[in-house]
Amino acid sequence: MPHPAAKWAVVSTIKAPTEDILAFAAHHLDLGAHRLYLYLDDENPEANAALKAHPKIRVTQTDETYWRRHGTRPEKHQVRQTANVMNAYTKKAHEVDFITHIDVDEFLWPSRDLGAQLADLPQSASCARVWPIEALSSEGQNAPDGITWFKSCARNRQSRLKQTAKLYPTYGTYLNGGYLSHAMGKLFIRTGIDGLKIRIHNVFLGQDTNPGLVILEETELCHLHAKNWANFRAAFRYRHAKGSYRDELSANTAKDGTGLNLHQLFTTILDAEGEDGLRAFFNEVCLATPDLRAALDRKGHLRSIALDLPAKRARHFPRA
């Protein structure tokens, strides 16, 4: 007999325009999320009101009052993310069987009911990894209406490095899977495990990392990291200083962490070629040209997905 579907929740630390927040929430409600635990990282009365009105959403405005109750507000948003997901896990997640912490530009994409997938996991699995796929920009590329193209990459490290170097001949040797963001994916985490510590990409129980880890093969994580040039450029300065391109991160391709990381690569490009060099990088790595799509397709790494976010937002938040 099939197992009863598991109840699952999304946790997210969010600073974004209202329409993006509501699209993110609506997409995951549409998938059957039992709860959304959303931590607004910046004041947003409009989003706050719309979210609070929904019976499946628990929204927390992490303002000065909130952080006074929970200690000093961490300067780094990565640390705030960790604090928030631990708060949700320890104080709220008794309502569900599994939680996942993802960002407002990440969208779960299951090929089968998520609750059923999670229910099928062995009891020994404290967590299940969802692999990411990263959006390509379709501007000027005649994409079918409503379709976003995504790229995936090989899971085997050696295959991934070899393929990436060929797919992106100028910059591929600096990129893990051709991604600008993480290639590790995110975790669904079983609730109710005493002593579990959660970080952005991993969980820890005593000396064990990701105990009982299983791969959730029937779900991918659609990451809209750089939807188009304007989106990439608008986020670039922050990401280069404090986000996914910050200097403290190790190089993407070397096991020992040597070589250029993305911060250093982008600094080198800007120093040598300025804005034109940055645009050339974007065009090679992020633009869904026919040649790149064909090359990705030959490797099994091209996805065509209709997220249909405006319709979902209108369905779940008709008055917002």
C-alpha cells in the first residue's frame, strides 16, 4: 500500500518586491505545501498583509523588535537565513513532516506529488537533496510563450568539470557546472530530530553530516538566479560584495580551493574589459543561444519549463 502523503513546508528569508514574494508563495501553495514559514528580511507592509491573510502561511516580520527578542541582528544575510530556519524548525515545524529552506528566486519542480515522494523516504533519511537547475536568459532568443529554459549539469564531479569546460569554452574552467550560484541544491529536512543543526546546504547531527541522505530524484529546484542581463546587472554589486560572488568563497572547480573564485574572476574581467567584458561573460554562460541550447540538449542538460507564475499569483492572491 502507498504511504499517506507527507506534510511539507517551505521556509524562506525574503527581501524582494511584493509581486515576487507572492509569486514564490503561490507557486509552492500550488504544489501542495502544507505551510509556508516566511521571514521578511525588510519591512514590506503590502506583502505582509497579503501573506498573513492566507491560512497556510505563517509570516514573521524580522524587524528591530524581532531581533531584540532573538539577540543582535546578524550582519550577514546567510547567518540570518540560518537563524530563521532554525527558529522555524524548533518552534513551528511540528505542524509538518519535512521542511526545506529555499530562496525567493528558487522554485521546486516535482514530476510527482512532493508529499508522496517524501512519504516514500526511508525513516533513516534525515534529509533529502533536491538538485538545482539554473535559468538561462531567453532575451532575443524566441522562446515559446511562457517557457523558461534552464540548464542542469552532471552530478559526477569529473564529468561535470569536463563538460563545463566544453560547454563554456572561455569561462567554463572557473564554473562549477556552468552555474553562477550553487550546484549543491537544497535539502528537505525531516522534522522532530533533537540536536539537528541546519545550514544553507547541509544539516549536522553530532559529528554526522546529512545523516541518511537520499536524493529526491523526481524533483528539481528551478533557480532564477539571472533571468536576463538587467536582472544579473542589478544584483551584481551586492552579490560581488556580500552574496554568491563574495570573496570569502573558495574557487568553484578546485578541490583544494585554489584558483580564481567568482569574485576574483569578475574583478579580473572588469579590470581588463570593463562592462563589455562582463556582458561577454553573460552572453557565453547565461544566454540561451541556439548553439548553447543544442549543446546542453545533447548532454541531457536542457530543460524547458512553464512556471506560469502570474496565473498562480492571481489564483492564490486575487486581491493583492
